[in-house]
Amino acid sequence: MIQSMTAFASARGDTAPWNWVWEMRSVNARGLDLRLRVPDWLEGLEAGARADLSKALTRGSVTVSLRIGRDDVAQPMAINEASLDAVLTALEEVENRAMARGITLAPSRASDLLQHRGVLEAGSGDEDTAPLVAALRKQLGEVLNDFLTMRRREGEALATILSDQLTQVETLTEQAAETALARKDAVRQTLQDNLALILDGTGEADADRVAQELALLAVKADVTEEIDRLKAHVAAARDLLATGGAVGRKLDFLMQEFNREANTLCSKAQNRDLTAIGLELKAVIDQMREQVQNVE
């Protein structure tokens, strides 16, 4: 069964003193674009989550976000040494430049330094985050399962829509074949009349050459190949729907081929009824192409 590229899933979890919310959503994309938004201090979480997701997904712009907090009010605070060193280095440069210009600055206080963004962080300190990361990855797996279930459910709906549209294309193609067959006598008579007019209008025309040119026009007006290819494309599309899996790109390519044949059919029609069928075919194919954009 085919799957949709659009889906959403979320879940809440906790393991004292932590609580969190996972959210996972996706929209259409040509390939797989994974965007993970998880805290940096949860060591190994992003790499592990990315590996898990890459195994299960093949297409779509997928965004996964984690909001995490602590239940206790007084959270342990930790100094980010790298950020503090950067602030102290900048402060030293400022003081040296001020001293060189004879400017006296007020002494800096530790509390001032701690107010700089990134210096003092609410975090786990030396706490082992491995159990928390394990719990988060386990629940992400559950969210992923819900996400894939929604994709499959959406895929079933897409398959039904596409199957109905393929039936419409199939019906219109049969109508086009019948209309093309019915117009053969009229086309033949028109060509014969044109040949007679040309021969009556000039005594120097080579009758055989004129007949060859008119025969060539008749071949160019023949839509048998376009009808045969449309029927073949319908069969190929049905096979892809039955096969399932990540067939979105193949279906998208088929839609281009469908559209090409419908365009050629319209350009060769030379008949009001056949043109009308060709235009209706193009409309249905455009609708199919919009649906195919959602297929993984």
C-alpha cells in the first residue's frame, strides 16, 4: 500500500523529575529532509533519533521537536565554561582598550557575568542523562509508529482517489479510441476532397506526390499510438499502486507521460468531439498529479 508524505503525531511522557512532549509532522518534499529540534545537553539523542528516523522514512520534509522541563522548582544550575571564558576574554579586551584611552570602568561583579546569555544554564549538571535519553528514544519510537500509521491511513485514501481517477482516464481513453475510429471515414473523405481540389487547381501537380503528402498528413493525424500509450500508462500506474512502498517519484514521472500523450491527442484531434475528450483527459490528469505530489 502506498503512503502519504503528510502526517502528524505527538505524545507526552515523563520520568521523574523530567516531563516532555514530542511532536512530529511532515509535508511534501522531493527527498527526505529531517529537521530535529532537541536540547544539545541530551548527549546522543539527536544522532540516535536521526538514525532511527532515517531507517523508517524515505521522503518528506519531517520536523521533529522535543519540549522538555523539570517538575521541581529549584533546578540545578551549571556554568557553561566555554561561554564564561568567551565573556571574560571580551571583558578583558574592553578593559584594556578603556585603560589605553584613560577611561576608568566600574569593577565587574560576578552577578553581572552570570547574566550573560549562555553562561549560567539550567541543566543536569553532572547528572547522568543516559536513562533520560533512553526513555526519550523509546517514546520517540512510539510516536514514529503513530506517525507511520497516519501516513498509511492517508495513503489508503490517496490510493482510492487515484484508482478512481485512473478509471476516469481509462474510460476517456476508450471514448477517444471510439471517436477516433468513427472519424476515419470523415478524415479520408476530407483528404480525398482536398486532393481533388488541388489537382483541379493546377495541371502541373504530380498526383502521386500530392497523394503521398496527404497520406503523410493522415498518418500525423492518427492517434492510435497515443491511445495505446495511455492504456499502457494506466496499467503501469495500477501496478505501482498495488506494489506500494515509496513509489511517489515513479508515479510523478508517469503523470508527465500521461500529460504528454493527452497534449498530443488534443493537437492531432482535428475533431470537436475528440478535442473535448482530450481536454477532459488533461483535467483529470492534472487532478491526479496534485494527488501524486502527496505520495511518498
